Amino acid sequence: MPLDHVSLQAADLAATAAFYDRALAPLGIARVVEFGDTIGYGEERPYFWIGRESSSAPQKEVHVAFRAPERSVVQAFFDAAVAAGAEVLHEPRIFAEYHPNYFGAFVRDPDGNNVEAVCHKSD
């Protein structure tokens, strides 16, 4: 994977961390490091970071997609994210406009970012 890591700023770090703790668990992604106002999520090493907002510039929506190994994991991500208070953008379904096996779900995190879980496998 060519992407090394992504970092987002959180207006309310505790609320955003609680959201990602729940939403990423079905994907096998958990907190792996914390220091100061920064939390790193991943498996063995962190590649998704959140930190306390440090800029007064208006925040633009960011889109982050996490790969799921199976379609059932996309559903589990969606259910966990909604249970954590996420706004539903797109319920789990096939997005054939992307490709015939693109199964994804999209939610909005506490800071307004578009967060997705996607599986590229057929049933």
C-alpha cells in the first residue's frame, strides 16, 4: 500500500477517539499509541492518527476509506459507527458505478469527515 499514514484534527478529541474506538474495531484497527494530544490507530503500527485541533483555519471535509476483508465487516463497521453516533451518509451497498464488487458504507465522524469502509471482493 503506497499510503503511509493519515492524520485528522479533532475539535473534541475524547468524542472523536470514542467514535473511532468503536467504528474501527470491526476492521481490526485499534489504538496502538498515545502521547500528548495524539492517538495513533493501526494493527502493529499506527497509520491513522487523530489529534486535538491545532489550527484556527476552517476545516474542510476529509474522506478516509478503510479496507475491509469481507462485506460483513463493512456492515459491522457501519453498525458500530452508527451506534457511536455517526451520521449516515450511505448505508452498506454495492456501488456499481465504482466497480461491480465495490461494497461500501459511508458515515460522518464527530468532526464532519466522511469515513468509509469498503470491500472489493464479490460475495
